[in-house]
Amino acid sequence: MLQIPGSTRCPLCLCVFATVVVLLGRLQLPGVLSDETSNIAIAAASDGDKRDSITEENDTNHEDASLMFSSEAVDRYRFELEPYRVLVELHVMTPRLIEGKDLQRLSAKLVSHIHRNAGATWSTRVVVVDADSFQSTDGHRRDNGSQKNYDKVFRLAIGRNANGFELTGSEFDVPTQQRTSEVSRTVIAPRFVAHELARMTAALFRPVAIVDTANEMNVRIRLKAGLIACPNPNWNAIPVDSYLTTYRLYFDRDKVIRKRIEVPWTFLKILKTQRAQADCKVISAFRAPLAGIQRRVETRALVATPLSNVSELRIERRNDRRSPTGTLRVNLAHSFVPGKPVDFHSRLVTDRRGTQRLSKEETPIQFIFVYSGDTLLARVPVMIGLEEVIELEVPDDETQLSVDGQLNQIKSELIDIVARRTVMIARVKLLAKQGKFGQLAAGDAGGQDAREENNVSAVMKQIELLPGVESFRKKILAVRVPAVARSESAGDRAAVNRINKQCDEMTELVKRYLDDDKLKQLEEQVDEWKTIDRLSVDDPPKEPAE
Amino acid sequence: MTSFIRVVLTWLLFMSATAGMGTISVAVAQTNDETRPAQQDSTAEESSAGETEDQPPLLEELSTPKAEELLKVRPFDWMVLKNGRVIIVEPIKPRPNRLEWIEALLFNHNDIKKKGEERDAGDDDQEPFDLAKWREKRLTYEYFDIVLYDETGEAEETEFRIQRKYVEKFIHFEDHLLNETSRLTKAGDLRTAYELLVFLTRRDTQRIKDAKKTLPKIAVDEEKPFPWDKPWPGLEIARNDLLLADVATLRKAGRYEEAFLRIEDLHQSDAVVPGLSRLAGLVANEFIARVDTAGDFRQARFFIDRLDKLYPGHRISEKWKSQYRQRAETLRTEGLKKFSGADYSAGATKLNDAYRVWPTLPGLAVEYRRVATRYQVLRSGVLSLPNGGANEPHGSYPFEQTSSWRRRKLVSRPLLHVSYYRDGSPRYRSSYLEDWVPRDLGRELRFLLRNERDSWESRPIITTADVLQAFMPALKSGEAFDERLELFINEIRPLSPTEFAITLARVPARPEALFRVDLAKPSDPDDESDEQHRGSFASFRGERVGNDHLVYTRLFPEPEQLLEYHVAEIQERRYRSYNEMIRGFNRNEVDYLPRIQVPDVKKFREDERVFVQPYALPASHFLQFRPDSPYFKLPAVRRAMRYAMDRQSLLEKEFLGVDDLTSEAERNAIRRANLGRVVTAPFASTLLGYNALVRSTRYEIGTATALVFVDRERIQEIGRPLKLVCPNDVVFLRAAGKIVESWQRVGLNAELVIANPKKAESKLETQETVEWDVAYRVHRLEDPVYDFVSLLAMKPNPSSEDLRYLPSWIVRELQKLELVSDIQESQEQLRRVHEIVAKEAILISLWELDEFAVFRRNIRGFPQQLVHPYDGIDTWVIQPNLAAGEF
């Protein structure tokens, strides 16, 4: 049985109700369902005892709707046919600002405004609450017991500031336990308060949908109360290109919600709407976050409306949330297509606490890429302004950074050695050209004395003393073994592969630039020149080949 | 020409032969246009002997040789014959007045003959008079030995003799010089005239010296020598004329000091110069008037003394003396009046002025001492001054310069500051805190503020509210936000007006380093009231007085009736050069030199008039890259730059002055003194965190060249030279120039950019900075564990964003350095960071130099080791330096 919204004693309300009923009578179900619904006798679920009136005194005035559905259809389209059960909690922050009859009048006007827009899609109850409920921002959850019969709870507060009346409010979705951030507005005159509160309610209201079918990239959703006509078509509508966040609700056998989990880093983008249904594209950090059907699990979606222009990104380590992650590079892109280069429009760095303030961009969804050095730690889509704080967990990058640093130092050393060796080889050739072959003194290990000797033998000895391939291989091994062991013990397979790859590349680099064969070749050449020099004492030595 | 001379010589020979007097010779005459014999036209030789054009020129035909000729040609004399013709000969000796001397000799000789004949007639026992011998000797007086010049201008080997009776007179080379000098003096070409005069004087000195050698011989022979050891006749007159002309010119040009020097020279000469006293008075008067206007009374007094020495009781000197005495008296009276009215600053200034004007005024010294003891002024000699203002620009140099650092340290008032170093670690103290106690294992710190102030302290008594207000800007977003402080501080809790607690989110290794919050720094530079309020927390306030003076005044004067007072005012005087500054110190213009160069340390240490105090930390010299410079992104080039520099050699040559020392022993001594060292870190090697195991890069020009070659393509892509910016200091600039040269040697296109403070001063608003890639920096990191990150980020309160130019793994190591909570671990981590930064050439460390300040012995109360130039200035005592001429 449909509830008669508004006061049935009021002729105006009766007229409104009659209009709703007429509209409902004309209502057509979505195309795919049209055949099935053509013969439906409208018989609203007889849960009138659970419905609340919009005011306390109208609680008992329930009437059945004249249009009836078949019970099968009603079961199937229960979600689309059920109106939102809405509780509006009103609180006057400033003492004696609005009292008594004024407050009652304000409540009535607010109900009237809401009803004029929401029509039968909302079953609204307005209550005036005391200050205690407003003391904590987590008040929604504390009042869970009294709120369980509602789908949405709006908390509206009226206060006074220098410019007039300050109105603040937030919305709480009871099944998913999700609360919007608080918004506030100011009106100058008292007569605008009710109207502005209604507008605020509309702005805060997040329509709810249920995920019907889902595959990897696309899902179809059904809109709550989507089959109920609404006087204001924008009130309960989800326009194309808007976004939704998703939640998994786990029910028990008694159909009571036992667990709620937000599907992280996942958004639905509305591609096409038709009546109470909509086709969406999945934007997620995961491959198929909504695929798969489980018993007694329902996937709900809430329209995501950013109420702020900024969000704080807080990056934490997965295994050690207390210690700060330090500076990480955070790059932002408007879109991301796997396998294609990403065009970053912002390159930021987190502060010492691992936080970064993100500002709203042109496109609502932004892809965040978190890097530690060259390693990508996370790539997630976010909607800036939807939440005050976006918390992102990343794997521990300590080992990876340590490897990066050590390999970098080895590389620097390698470049120096290669440069030095090149110079020495050139020097050997020059000295050979001048016929200064010389002989190294016995027992001279090629230290300072050898360095000062200006002949081929001395310089050759210096070249031999330079660190070679084996020396570098040992250094790389000293980096690889402990790092791989640490990553394996942490169960980070990706890190193990990455470290092995980096070390292999470095080994290849060493082999390429410190090839011992070149040195042997040079030694042979020197021997050759020496022989020529010995044989032709009078002749100038042959010019060494380049 | 030559043929004619030979004809003349033949004729003279014939005449001599007939007279029985042997052979004679004749010199070569020259015409006006043939000054040098070497330049004679060879065709003249072919002309016939009887031709008139080949005869020596007449004296009238010859013109006086010009200065240019006289200075170039070989010296010559004109021998004027009786017939009016002139023969040019090599200068005859001895001279001048050769003819007159011979006349005198002949007179004597005739007298000898007469006496001999008389004696022969009267006394037979004596040896008879030898007439033949007499005649032979007389004959020698009849001739001149002369040397002619040949065609090449060289003296001929054959020496000729000419009979005296044919010679009318000699015009000597010196006479030509004198004539030309006089002519030039009259013409106003004093420079050339001086040149000739110097030439003549040198030549005359040599002549006198030669004459003194030969004179005794002549004297013995001739019994009546001629006075050849006297200066050339007319030389002194010419000199005096020239000096007088020069005085007139210099006076006209306003170069009074030089003009007076000439007058002193004239005064010393034997000749009486008429009107010299008047001229001296005029010059002195004009000069004194000028320096008087400029306030340079020292110079004025010096000139008065000089004039007095020349002409005691001169009218001009007496006039100025009287004027200065009167002025000093007036200033003294005014000063004492101010002083008795407790306006010590004005009183001391007046007395100081009086002392500057006329220090010998009776009784002034005693009063000056009394006032200077009550209101003590430290006079400090510096090479640069900050540009002024709280947010002063540092010229076009992108970093804080020494002058600004000096000012910041003097003006700022941190809650905690480094007081001294022990065992290689900084130790902190606070003038505001009675105590600070860690609680809850260091997670909470309780601070107890001092609610009283010592008489000598120049600081306000602050409350908890003031401290909280100083902390707030650092903890809330804005320009002064300190990300690091925000990370550590959880809560600041006021407990009472004099007590507050800080709860820390994490425990730092040395919490004191975190709380070096400057209480005197305004949170909002645009907020005047805040600036005034914060300014009241400073100990001294600076005010620019003219271009070369900066005066800092104590903000909290000391109370009355104290037994001892301390520095009330600091006067920084800027000198244009280091040498001028040292001269100023030696002239007592300043009492304190905040920094002297290393080569002068030994000299000052040996000077008993001064104390030489070392600074607690040496100054680290290093090169820092601009983060967004394309050259910084080339690691091989960074290392090449390091390999290309011979740092040890540069240090010794440019800073230790080893090259200026002559002996090897001195060089070794200065090396052993170890006042400068090549280092690998941008902080003091004496600190614990310095990693001694990091080896200094060798000077390897070959490796450097090869490394530049590695990145040659990317260097070409940059398409502009690498620019090294350097502070405007002569020594630093010289070193930086050498560094650039060494880079150029390895194929790196580099240039030196000079940061010009004058340019910045004229553009205070725009603060135009120069484009640069690498900066030559001189810095002193007080606590490297905390300051190293700031140094790399180039900001006092670095954010993570400021470090993003560094690789992530280095940033992580820097973060560990900040977050480590154990002192030993922090030192370990600092050593690790030092190693990384050195190996990766993030900075290129050059060397460190021990720094020294010089105090005159009338200053006391300064610390044994200075952390900064005005360390503990509140406690310094300046005794009046009565030897001080002036400031």
C-alpha cells in the first residue's frame, strides 16, 4: 500500500496525492519490462505500518494506493518501486533563535518544499533534535538504532552568524553507512530559511542504485524509486556522465545487513539511462571489481557528488601505518588507458607526513599515480572533493629505494672507472708512440710510485689495478641478495622481479663497458709495439693503430 | 761631410806641425738636421773638400734639440769653434767649465815658471828649473782630447786633439737638457719636463760620482782643482721652476696633497723660492676646507701639522687650529649637556665628534673616557653592508651573504641558539628560558620562561603567549610554514604565563635544534604592527647612516648606577678593499675586524695590541647547483667538474697565500698551521657527523675531459655556457675565476657571473637576480643534522617539494636523517648522507677555512670561540681607545 504523503487533512495535500496517483497510473516500466508490466495490477506492498508520516501527528493517516502491481512484479521491482524513507533532523544551534510555533511552521514549510519536489519518491519525516546529537560529526552512526528504519537521514542545523542565518547540513545513507561532508550556506532573512534548507537537502541527496548485471567493464544499475514519478524530474534522476560509488552489502538469512564494504577505487560512470535503469562504465583500479554474483550480497551504488573543491590525499604504508611514508611523487592524469602513454597534468610531491592537497579539476575523476623513485606504487582513480581525506595504502618501498640508491652509486662509479680507463688507454698509446715502454720495478704494486712513472708498463699496471668486471659483479651481488631476501620475506613478488631485473641490467652494463677482452687486446698490442721498438732501435717506433 | 772634416784635420795637423806640437785631431760637426752622426748621408763623403756645404754648421744654423731627441740619442756636446762653426763630439770630461778650468791651470802654471826662474837666479844649490818639462806639461793644457762620432753614431776609436785656441766654448749635453726642460716648463708640458729633469739629475749624479773618483788625481797634479762635484749649474733653478709650475697645476686640479708634497720638496731645497710660504698656506687652506666639509678632521689636523712644520706659526695653520678648538669646545659643551640629561647616545656622539675634531683640547680626553665608558660603541670594520630592511635582498647573489648573515645573527632572537661546540657537537642555550625538561621519554618538553632579565641583557621579558605567537606561523599554512616542525609537534600547551609544554609526535635526536624559532621575526612582513611588535624582541636594531656606515643600537639600554656597562652601539664601517680595512684598523679607525684573511693571522697573532679569536666553526666553501639547471641533470658533468679542479693548489694559492711567501720554510709553516683544508662535505670537518672515510676526489684532468665527452651531446643541446655565480668578494671571485678556467680546460663551456650588489640596491623592489647554474657558496652549518636538508633545499624551512629535484632514494636518506631519534644514530646517518652527497656530486665541496676575528685589546668579554661575529655581544665591554683618531 502506498503511503499518502503529506497531511491528508490538508486539501492541498490531497490534491497533490491525487496527482501522484494519476501519474503512477500512467507510469510505464522500462522498455525491456514493458511487456511484463502491462498487466500489472498496482498493489503496493502493504508495509504501511513501517511508513512514517511527514509530521508526528500524521503518523496514523495511512491509505492504500488505488493502483496495484502483481506480487511477482512487485518483488522483482521492489527496489524501483520503493520510495526513500527519509528522516530530516532539524536543530537550532543558536538558543532562542527559532522557537515554538515558528519552528513548527518552519518544519511544515520544509516538508512542503520537499514534497513539492520529491513527491512520492520520498517518504519524509522531520524531527527537531536536541543539541547533543549534533555535538559529534559521527552522530549519524551513534544514532544507528533509531535510524535503521530509514534510507536517508539528513541533519540540518540553523545557526546565526554575522551575515544572517547560517545553515549547515549533511546526508547519511543508512544502508551503506556513508555520510557526505558538511555543507553550509547563509541566508539573510528568516523567510528564506525553509526554502534554502530544502535546496540544501536536494543538493545533499545522493540517489541510490543497485547493480543489476556486471561484467569487467560495464554494469547495469537500477535506480531506487526510479519507477515512481517525481514532480521534479531532476530530484531523483542520475544524469548521463555522472558518477557513482559502489558498496557491497552482505545480508544474513533474515535479510539484515551484517557487513558493508566499500568497493575501493571504483566508480561507475553513467553512459545511458532509461527510466529506472542505466548502463555504466566501470572505472577502477582493479580489473573486474564488480563481476561475480554472490548469494545474499547486494552491490549498491551512490551518486557521487563532490561537495568540496579539495581533498587531502593521505598515503600510508601498508604494513606500518604509523611511520610517515615521506615524500612520494604523485602524478595526476585525467584519463588512463592501459598500454598507452599517460599525459600527466600535475606532478606533485607528498609532504613529510605523506599527505598532499588535491584540487578539483575539470574532469571529476582523476587518476593518481604514486611513484617512489621510478617504481609505481599505486594507480587509482579518485574523485577530488568527494571526501575530505582520501586514504591510500601503498606497499613498503624501502627495499626498492635502497636498491635504487646502491645501484645508482655503482653506476656512478662505473662511469668514473670507464672514463679513467679510457684516458689511461689513450695514455698507453701515446707513450708507446713515444717509445717509452719502461719496466716496472720488482715489488712495485703500482701504487703512488707506479702512478708517477711515465711509461707504458706503469700505466698498464694502473689500468690493471682499476676495479674490473668481477669487482662490480660482487658489488651488485651484495645489493641483490639481501634485497631479494627482504622482498621475498615480505611476500612482494613484484619487487623481487624488479630488483632482479635492475641487477641484471646493471651487470650487463658492467660487462659492456669493462670488457676484459679490450684490455687483453691492448696488452697484446703493447707487446707488439715493444717488440718492434726493440728490433728497430734506430728507427722511430711504429705508430700504434687507433 | 766627412771628407771636409778630414781636410780640416789635415790643415790643423799642418799648423800643429809647424808649431812643433805634434798631431791634432778635429771633431765632426753636425748640422741641424743631422743630429746623429750615424745618420749622415753617405753621399756627403763623396763631395769635394772645398765645398762650402760640407763645412761644419754655424751655431746660428743649429736649433736646440728637442726632448724626444735628447732622450733617444747618445749624449753629445757641441764644441763651438772660434769661427762660429760647431763640431759635435762625445761629452768631454771633466766638465762643465772646462775652458775656465784650463785658464786657471795655465795661470798657475805660468806662476810656477816665474817662481822657478826667480829661484834659479837666487840660489844655486837647488836643482835648476826644468824648462823642457815645464813646456811639455804646458802643452797638454793647450789641447782637448775629443772623440768624434762615426756615421753609425758610434764613437770613433781614434782620439783627436784640438788646440784650445780654436775653441770658443762648449755647449754640453746637460745644457741642452736644461734648456729644453725650461722650455717645456714654460710651455706647460710638465710631464716631459719631469722626464728630462729626472734624466738630467740621474746623469748629473753619475757625473759627480765620476768626478769624485778622478778629482784627487787632478787635485794632486794641478794643485787647484775645479769644483766638479757640485750640481750642474742651473739645475736647481730649473727644478724649482718646474715644481712651482707643477704646484700651480695640481692646485688648479684640486690635488692638494700632491701639490703640498711639491711645496715640501721646494722647501727642502737650498734655493730661496720667493712666495713659497704664501703658496703653502693657500694650498693647505684649500685642502683643509675641503676635508673639513667632508668631516675628515684627521686629514685636516695632519695638514695643519705639516704646514706648521714647514712654517711654524703660519697664519693659516693658526686660523684652523683656533677654529677647531672652538668647534671642539662647543661640541663638548653640548655633549656634556646631553649626557647629563641622560641622553647618552647623543652625548656620546657629541663628545666623540669633539674628540674627532680636536682631541688635544684640554680636559677633553677625561670627559671622553667617562662618556665612552657609559655609552660603549663598538667600531667594526667590514667589507660589505647588508642592504637594509628586514627582508633585505642579498644583491643579485641568490644566497645570503656574509653581511646579511652578520646582521641576521645580531638582530634575530631565537628561543634556543647554538652557544658553543663540545666534542664535535653543538650545545644550545637560551636567554629566554630558565629550564627545559623532557618528560614522558622525551615526548613532552616543559619549558620554563625566565621572568627576569640581567642588567646587561638586551632582550624583553616574554610570556608564554609570545612564544606561542612565534610558533603559530610555522605551524599553519603560509609563507612561514615549517613542514618539519609540524611533523614533530603534536601540541603546544600553555601551562602558565611563564610555562608551556610541547608534546611531540615523534622524538627528535636533538629537540633544541627544532626550537630555534626566531621570536623577533614577524609572521607577516606586510603587517607593520606585527613587525614592530616582533622587532621589539630583537636585541639590536640596525639603521643605515650613509653609504658606508650602519649603526646598530641596543634596544634595551642598561640601567643607571652600574659598575660596568657593555656595548650599547655597534658601528659597522665599510671599506672598499681588504687592504684599506687593515689600514683603517691600524689607524685606529675601527676596533674590531669580524673576519681577516688567513695569511694575516700570523701577523696579527704577533701583534701585541690585538687579540685574535677563532670562530667555533670554519667556513665551508662549496659549489651548489641550481635545481632546475640543465647541467645539474648531467651527473657525469657534475663529476667532471669536480675532477677538473685542483682544489689543493687553489686553496694554497688563493686563500692561504702560499705563493706570496718567498721561502719554502714559510710555505711549509703555513701548511703545517692547517688553517685551510680540502674537504668533502659542506659542513665543518670538526663536527662528529663528518665522514672522514669519504675520500677527496683527485685532480684528474684526463678523467674530467672524458666525463665531459660522455655528455657532450646533451651539453650541446643546452646551447649556453654553464654559469657560475659568485659573491662580490675579491678573493672569492679570483678563486671562482680559476675554477671556471679549470672547467674550460676540460672542454666545458663555463663563465663566471658576478653578483653585483649595487645593481640590486638600485632595484630593491624587483630584486633582479642573475641567471646561474652553479653558485659559489660560503656557509657555516651550525647543526648539520638539521641544517643539511635546509642547505640542499636552499630554504630555511624546507618542504618536501623543495627536495623533489633530488633522486627519491637520496630524499629518503635525508628524511631518515630528520626522523632519527638517537644522537649517535643521527651522526651515523649524517655520515651516510655526507657520503652519498659527495659521491653523487650533488654539491661539490671545495675547502674549509678557519676564520678569525681581530679585537683590539680595549675590548673584552667576548667568548673564547665565536659562533658568529657578534656572539654574546650583550656582554662585550669596550674601554675607550684614546689613541683612536676618529671614526
